[in-house]
Amino acid sequence: MLEKCVRILQAFRSGDKHLRLVDLAERTGMPKSTVHRLAAVLIDQRLLAQDQDCLLYTSPSPRDRQKSR
């Protein structure tokens, strides 16, 4: 599970501000259902954020993660 979570985080490239679920699935080679489930875990751990209005995922900066603790 850890390896798959890391693959999701590594899917964000320089210049990516937001990614859709389908983008994460394509970049990681995992099914959308798996990405969705693991993204929920990453969101709970504050390693990933989700924009509820447009269903985009963002990788929060380390500074943002520190503020939320």
C-alpha cells in the first residue's frame, strides 16, 4: 500500500497545481477506484488535498502541512 501511495504523490510533476482522478490513474497505472481509495488515506494524513468544488487533487506544500497540525 505504501508503494502505491508514493506513486500517487510522485504523479505530481513540476508545474502541476491540480490533477484530476483520471490523471492520477493514468500517471500511476492504477485503476481509478484504487487511486480514489488511497487518495482518501493521503488526504487523512494531510499529504494530499482535494478541492471539493471541482474534484481536483493537490499536493500541499510542506508549509501547508505544518500549519494544519
